[in-house]
Amino acid sequence: MARSKRIKVKTVMIFKNFIKYFILIALALFFLFPVVFMFVSSVKTNEMQVVSDMSSFRGFIPYGALGIKNYINVFREMHFGRFMFNSLFITSITVLAGMVFNSMLAFSLARLHFKGQRFIVSIVVALMIIPIESVVIPMLLMVNTVGWIDSYQVQIFPFIAEPFFIFLFYQFFIGIPYDFDEAAVVDGATPSMIYSRIIVPLSRPVFASVLILQSMFRWNEFLWPLMVTQGPKYRPLTVAMQQFFSQDPRLWGEIFAFASMVTLPLLILFLFFQKWFIQSVASSGIKG
Amino acid sequence: MKVEETSPEVSVEIAEKVPGVNFGSLKSQKRREVITAWLFSAPSLTLLVVFLIVPFVMAFIFSLTDQRLIPNRYVPTAFIGLRNYLRLFSDDAFYRAIFNNFLFAIVVVPTQTAFALLLAVLINQNLKGVRIFRTIYFSPVVITMVVVAVVWSNLFNPGQGFINQFLKFISFGRIKPPGWLTDTHYAFPAIMILSVWQGVGFQMIIFLAGLQDIPAELYEAARVDGANKQQQFWLVTLPQLKNTTIFVFLTTTILAFKLFTQVWVLTKGGPQNSTMTTIVLLYRQGFIQLNVGYSSTIAVVFFFIVLMISILQRVFLKEQRR
Amino acid sequence: MKKLFCILLALLIFVPLFAGGKQEATGAGKGPVVITVWFHSGKGEERAVLNAQVKEFNSMQNEVQVKAIMLPEGSYNQQVSAASLAGKLPDLLDFDGPNLYNYAWSGHLIPLDPYISTDLKSDLLPSIVAQGTYGGKMYALGTFDSGLAIWGNKAYLKEAGLRIPTGIKDPWDLNEFNTALKKLKALDKVTYPITFKMNYGQGEWYTYGFSPIIQSFGGDLINRSNYQSADGVLNGPESVAAMKWFQSLFKDGYANVKPAGDDDFYGKKTAALSYVGHWMYGPISKGLPGNFVLLPMPEFGKKVVTGMGSWCWGITTKSKHPKAAWKFLSYLMQPSQILLMTNANGAVPARKSALALSKLYGKNGTLELFAEQLNAGLGMPRPKTPAYPTITTAFAEAVQNIVTGADVKTQLDKAAAKIDQNIKDNNGYPIHK
């Protein structure tokens, strides 16, 4: 009796797990199929085959003439390396500068005393609701007066300071206990030493969150470079991708090769730093 | 620290007096503190003023003029009062844009939040290999939206696209598949689908962190009280995730109102304005029709809409907290 | 931390200098004059020919070196606006014909009259001259033009017992056209007798393709005497009649508002007539080898009108070397170069001398009719006013609503009001001479 019951429980367990895995795998397919489709199509060298495979499961199977011809063509037809460099350069400089400047402002707002401090905090909070997208047109006219159209700086400067990140830093800094500071002051530390030796080392999680979030926002930026870049010289990947896509005739093999090259480095980077990455994203939502 | 305080829309209590260390009572020490504070604040503050406040004020001013993007020697810019506003309020495209932004928020925000929660609960189980699934579900987040849009445009192709062929396949040819991006009724839903696909992994991770923060004792207590798995979810998990949910809701709502990239890559607001959004309209008016005055008017009205939503959220959330 | 801060500050100061310094390198110094040329990246073949032409031009002489930059067609206009805003227009650029008037009015282009010899001018197709002229000056030259006509399925036309016009002298009139549609619809294989390429979607095609119908009925998009108003013309009785008739074709099942694909005519062969431009020659000659015939634009009431206009070249006011730019442009305008391009993209050559040499468009060529129509001056340029972008947007929107069943008069009234408002907002687009 007891034994058959145990077997029954076991079968129920197995069945339950089976269902669970079934759901997990079905969802995995939903998230994976466009990505697999993209990679597989990008290595099919026969454009006719890419197009005819589009409409069936054959689109997910690498067969027929395979090779890196599409990738080579992308490099031959356009300055892919340049676009990649531009995106990396713009993103890294903006984020680096953003982390330093935003945290510095947050530090002086959260841990120092000066007149006008409260006013600045409320300004920063108020500015959080102005989406930068809504001011792009006046900004375009503005940067034009200093001849910045089609340059790196026009894609870097406007995005360094972001109220949301300043606020994330502010929240975190306010929560750090003051014991350390006091000890340091007794030892003769100046305010800037407190920032660099105490606050920054203690704030790794918030720096990581801002690093991830701002990098993602900057890497994905599309509207502004669409307006301010002209030739391939300063154009980032996003705009280049869209323009390659809207070119006639549409060669899907090459488009997917382009898309794969944009995606692959990030995907690999993500897989390597997965744990850290996910932790940072997680903490951006939970703790301030 | 509570989640409300990290999100922009929630009321922020600014400390009356900033607590902190006394750097010393000497005048010179005080002065050094003030100087450092201003030095530290200067770069960010300058950038905020130049690249956010000034353009915003300019938008206000432009909205009262017929400013063109490219000045013309024959037609100087003129002050035209409220003409732009009057026209905007009788512009069908504008209403469609606002409608779509709200539609996106109303449909996508709850769907995506629920979906993310479901995924988080699924991968929070004690199963072998569950971390692989976490990686897979999250991977679309690292793909640039432009690439996502390009890939999905292929999948959505009405004649040959995989999605329509799949629909035909699973329905044995009974479903007559829609024209997706070329059909006024399906273009916006298509954009919603790919947006959810790309974004849901991000929220899943935030929910997952929230789930793992829930103390095990709470479940223990619920079990002692005789709650089954389902009841535990409704009575323990959901209430404990309230703050996380609010955060996810707010951030997705903001994204819904900024919707631009995927629309521009795929439909540019068409067919027949069916995928028009506020930012698309603002871009079209300002950068394509070269009508800076009108575009700025859209920006100003857009700002007030976002402001209203923030205020509503604040009121609503305060109510909740009571 | 301090170090990092210093590096950052240095970078931020350094980057603008670095970026700015780079741009000033061009221009100065001896050696060949370097000119920048922008062109839209159209079809693959077009791109290949132009790249080859640039290469050849650069190697065959050493006075002028051309630096060609290809820009995507989809956002070409925006790129030009942004460049003119920034004062960074190239020396020479190409643009779609009807944009010329806005560019010229905005002061982006210089008149080409001093450069164009009388020989060249008299050799140009009338449509090229008409398109390039604004305010009495010639601002642009195209190396090719486009044409609009009706392609017919020979077998179906015979089966229905219809008269096939021999050329531009004996086109169908409205009655004959209507009867033809009726007879063709009666055929078994035909579902919709004519396709209007509605699959192209709301956009420039609507204006290019369907304004000739309005004009043939005696209406127009705008009053062309002074280009100040569309009221009474676009919503006048002739235009309304034209669009009512057009709407009835869709309502009565003669044409499909939502074709599933592009190939109703040449692939599925469920359509007997295809109302479209020269650019469909490739697929049609492949899909219906020896079984197609080209019919001239019908005479719907007042006159015969065909579509015309295509991409053309202009020299910008920003150019420091207009002569060098002209040198390259005149090279592109050589009959042999024109033919290279038109053989690749299938368009109508812009010069009569090149036309004569063209296999497709020359005497007894398959597509001679297109050249004949343009040569006879049947092409009507799209409205030559800086308001054109507004006109085409408003008209295309009206067409879209009309073919899906909206009231014709209301829609045209709305479009006319939009156009007039734009003209008024710009003080009538004045030209001070």
C-alpha cells in the first residue's frame, strides 16, 4: 500500500517535472527562435535559399551552401569596423564620464553642506520627468550653432548627466553610515578624499547598476544619432543597421550577417559576465 | 530602502538637513567643503542646464513661433501666438499618436509585467538546469532594438514570413494570416509583440531578485496555516513583490511613452498613422517637415501629459500606501 | 579617482579638438580639386554604375577628384536638411525631382544656365527641362527620366476583342477604357482587370501615378498660374469627377485596394492590365515573355498626361568649386554615360541622342512608347513649388482614404485646405529676384 502510494507520488512528481520542463523549453524556443534564425540565415551564402527558407522550419537549419561570404560582403560594402568603433567609443566615454560626474554631484548633494543644496536636489528630481527625446529638435538647433553636427562630442555630451542616475547615486550615498567618514576626518581627510576613498569603494553595487543601465541606453541610442550623423564617419551601429536595412534591394543574408555581428560580441560578453550582469540589473530595481 | 524612492515618479522626501560629518569648525575647513561641493557639482549641473533645461525652455519659446529648421531668407520667423496649439488639437495624427502611446502602456505594461512575473516564478524553482533557461530568457535584452526590429520584420513578412507560415501550419491552413506590418489593424500589435519579446527578460530579473528577497519563514508560516501553493502565491508572493511590481510598472510606462526606435525602423508611423507615436510625430514634424515650431508644440504638450501621469501615479501610490 | 577624473577632463576637451581638426583638412593645397558628391543608394545596379563612373572619371583626368558618398534613399531628404542646416552640403548632389523647388527656394542650389550649352539644352528631353526649371532658371539635370503607361496582357486583350492602340496618337478614351475593363472582367482567369500597384502603399507613388488621371480629366493638384492655392482646383469639379471615377473602379471590383503581392499582373496573371511605370519592365518581360503590350496613357477627358520625373543632379551654393562639379556632371551627361546608367537601371535616357542609341527606348524598341510620350511633352512635372512636400503628403492621404471608400469631395477639400494653409504659413513662398 505504502509503496504503491510512493510510486504514485513519484510518478506525479515526474509528470509535474515533465510539464515544468515542457513549459520552460517552449518558452525558451519563443525567446530563441529569432536569434537562431538570424545566425543561421547569416551563414547561408545563397540569397535565394535564404529567402525561400524564410517561410519554413528550414530557416532554422544550417544546410546548403554555408560560409562567411555575407560577413565578408558587409565588410566590403561598408565601414562596419568604423561603426563598431564609433558605438563603442561613444558608449564608453559617455558612461565613464557619466559615472564620475553624476556620482560627484550626488556626493556633494548627499554628503556635503552648502547653500542651495536642497534646491538643486529638487531640480534634479523634477528634471527626471523631462524625457530627453522631447527636446531633441531645439537641441539640434542649439548644437548646430557651435558646429557640432556630425561629430563625436554631439553624441557624448548631451547624455553624460542624467537625473535618474544622479538620483540613484544620491539614494545610495545617503544610506551609507557616517562612522567611516568621522574616522577619516579625524585623520585629516578632505571631502574629496572621503569621496574617492570611502564612498566610491563602498558603492560598487550602485556603480555597477549605473554602468549597466547607462551602457544599455547609450548602446541602443537611435533617435539622436539619426539626426546628427551624416556620413559613416561618426555613425553608430544602430543607425548604420537601420540604413543598411532600408537599402534597396534588401539582401537578407547580408542584413542578418550585419545583425549577427552587432549582436554576437554583446551576447558573448553577457555570457561571460552573466552573474555580475544579472546581479547589477537586479539591484537597480530593489535597492537604491 | 524602499523601491518607491528609487523611481522618478514617486514622491521624494528630501532630508531637511543633510546629515553628515562635520569637517571642522574652522572657517577655512568650511570654505573648503563648500568649494569642493561646487566643484563636484559643476560638471553635471552645467551639462543638465545646457542639454536639458535650455532646450526645454527653447521648446516652449519655439512653440509660440513658426520657427523652421532651415531658416529662409524670404520668410523670417514670426511670433504666431497659440496657432501651433490650436492646430495640434485638431490634428488627427496627434490624437492617434497619443492614443497609441496610451494603448501601448495599457496593453504592454500589464502583459509584460505579468509575463515577467511568470517567468521569474518559473525559473525560481528548484530544478536542474534552470539557470540555462534564465540565460536564454534574458538574452534578447542584450540585443539592440534596431536589430530586434529588423529580424522581426523578416519573421512578420506577410507572404513568406515564418510567423504566418507557422500560423498556417498549426491551424492546418484555417487561419488566414494577417499582413502584420502592412495592415493598419495588425501593425501596432506586431510592434507590441516584439517589444515584449525584447524587454520582458529585464523585468524578469528584477522580479527574480524580488522573489529571492522574500523570507522563507513567510512561506513556512503560510504552510502551517494550511495554504496550498496557489494560495501561497496570492497571499505571500504577490504582496511581498508589491514594491518590485510598482517599479516595473513605472519604468515600463515611461518606456511606452518614449516609443520610437522599433516604430521608425519598421513602419515610420504608417500605414495610415496606425503606428504613430508622439515621438515619431515630433521627429517627423521637426526633422522631415522642418517645422520646428509645431514639433516643439508637440514636445510641450507631451511634457504636460507625462507630468500628469507622474502626478496621477503619485496620488495613486500615496493612496495605496495608506 | 583623481587620475581618472583628469583623464576624463582631458578626453572631453581633446575629443572636440580632434574631431574638429580633422574636418578642415580638405580644400587647401595644390593638386587636383577635390569635390564631394552625394548620391542616393538606389537599386544595386545604379550604385554599381555610379561607382564605376566615379572611378573612371577620377582616373581619366587629374584636375578634379570626386569623392562620392552614398546615402540611403529612405532618409536622403533628412540628410540633406541636416547638412544644409549645418552648412555642410556637398558640391554636387542628386535628389528626387519634385524636391528641387524646395531646395532651390531655400537657396541650396545654384542655377546651371551659365554652364548648359544650347546644344545640350536642345538635346534634352522636354520633361527634363521642365522638371529642372524653377523661377525661370534651370537648377538641375537628370541623366534619366521615368515614364508611366499601361501594360497589357496580349492574350487577354485579344480574347476580350479589344482594340490595341498603336501609339500616342490613338489612345483609349474614357469610354473605351471603361468598356475594356468590363470586357476584361468577364474573362474567366481575370479577377481584377487592372492593378494600380496599391501594394506600394501610401506615398510618392500615389502622387506620381494618379495625379495624371486628375490632370487628364482637366483638374490638377494646384492652380499653376501662381502656385498660391489648391482650392477650387484640387477640389474643383474636374478633380472630383476624376477621383469619383477612380474610386468607382475599386468599389465596382475592377481593381484591388489590397493586393496580396506585387505580381497579380506578371505572376499570378489574375490582372489583365497594369498601370505602372517603366521600372516594371524586368519582371513583366520575364513573367509574360512575348505576351505583353504597352498601351499609351488614356485620354480621360481633356488631354493625355503621363507621369514623369526622376532623380537629378544639382550643384549647391556651398560649393567652392562649381566648375569642377560641373565637369563631373557634364561627364555624367555624356550620351555614352547616360546609356551606361539607363541600361543598368532601365530608365528613360535623358538626352535625345542617347535615346536614339538605346535598344529599349530607341526606334522600334520595346519601350519606345515611354520616350515617345515624354518627347511629345505629355509629361507634366509635379507642382513646381516649395510647397510640394506638403502637396504630395496631403494628396496621398486623400487618395488612400478615397480608395478605401471615403467621400471624395470631403477628402479633396481637406487636402486643398492643408496645402493652402502651408502656402499661407510661408507667405506664399515668395521669390525676390
